[in-house]
Amino acid sequence: MSATVDARGLSCPQPVLMTLDTLKTVDHGEIVILVDTDTSKENVIRAASSKGWQVRSVQPEGIEYRITVAKV
């Protein structure tokens, strides 16, 4: 299963809360999280990792970031 969380334009803690809500509904697969600040990027990565998800990639896209996390 895959999902996308679009948290661009939101300030913390909203991107983290949106990511955690999605992690609860997706038990495995891949999730893409879109954020637009360094703080959100770091906090989302930390939150996903703490829930047992692996960070597969963090790709800068202009001033935004595409974070891909996965769980088998």
C-alpha cells in the first residue's frame, strides 16, 4: 500500500501529526510526505523512525522536500 501526505504550507506540529495519523492507518508499504521547511523535514523523519518506519529517501524539490518512508 502507498499513501501521500501533503503537508506543504503547514507549520509544525501539523506535518508531524498528519504523518503520524497516516502511519496509524497504513501498516506496511510506502508513504510519501511532502513538506516545505527544514524543521518539518527533520521532525517528520524523527517521528516516522520512532514508529519503526525506514526513511528510504529525502529528495529536495526546489524549496520543498519529498520524504519517502517504508515498512515491510
